Amino acid sequence: MKEYDVRDLACPGPVLKLRGLLDEDEREIQFHVADELCRSNVTRFAASRNLGTEVEAQDDGTFVVRFSVADDASLGPDAQPSAEVVAGTTSGPTLVQVTADTMGTGDDDLGALLMRSFIKTLPELDSVPNAIIFYNSGVKLCCEESLLLDDIRALEASGIEIIACGTCLNYYEIADKLAVGRGTDMLEIAGRLAAAGRVIRP
């Protein structure tokens, strides 16, 4: 089994490292990852490639993650990963980008009011989005004490996928306060945007 310490790799480095090793036909891999968000990112990618996965939590908050490839798995260049890294298509899903915790520029109080109105209006659209991606200060809307938390939870309950940038959560030091949706890495964000048929940005 090949062992790699990827704790110092910035997002999406650990996922890219794993993908590269699989493309090189490595079949047993062990990663030492820095935190819960990184653990989630690499195991989600592993699931998209049908890998066997074992996770061992460490006393310092890091994780050791072991990946194994089934004998009948195909991981060569022709293998298709999950939709998050598939090339774009005009008939793809509708995504919403929320890049700030306010909408527009100018008065922040007005911007917060507009953002709340926007989030509340999404379920009323004729074609509701498939997913909402929050990044930069937009991730604050998915965290504890957000005034929009109940509204975003209702969107998730209705079937809309809620995704928050893990790097942004770490930057604002609020990763432990994420209260709706899941954290992810830039590889998924870029892949989802590339695969989208339509992107809405308030």
C-alpha cells in the first residue's frame, strides 16, 4: 500500500492527488488528511470511483483514509467519474452561485434584505435549481446564527442540493458552524459549474 501525507496540500490538492494516483493504476492507497472537510472531499471522490474506503480518526483531529480498488474496477482514462467532474453540457442542471452574504453592492442592510428575498423566491420559480453553491462570504448563510438558515434548510428539504466551499469555511474559521448542506472543494465547484446548463448569480 502506498502511503501519502497530504495534510499540507491546499484544496483541491488531495482530491487531485488521489485522482492522479488512480489514473496511474495505483490500487491500494493511504492518505493522511488534515481535517474533516478534506476527509469528506476525498471519500466522496472515492465513492464516485467505486473505491473501498476505510477511515481512521486520529487524536489530533486529522484522519488516515485507506482506499482500495476492486479487482473488476476500471480506472483508466476512459472511466467516467461522477457528474461533479464531467465536462459541461448545455442541457445540464441549473445551478445558483451565491458569492456573498448580501445581494448587490451598496447598502449592506438592503443587500441582506434582497438576499433573503431571493432565497425565499427560489421555490416559486417555474424551474427550480438543482443545486446552490455558496462561496466566499456566501458560506456564512449556511452556518449557525444565519438569519436565512431555516429558508436554506427548507430548500434542501425540497430536494435542492446545498454546497458550501470548504476553503471559504476554513478561511472565515466557521467550518465547525456549518448547519445546512455540505462542504466541498474547488474541484467539485469548478466541475459542477462546467457541467451546468445554466448558472444563476444573484
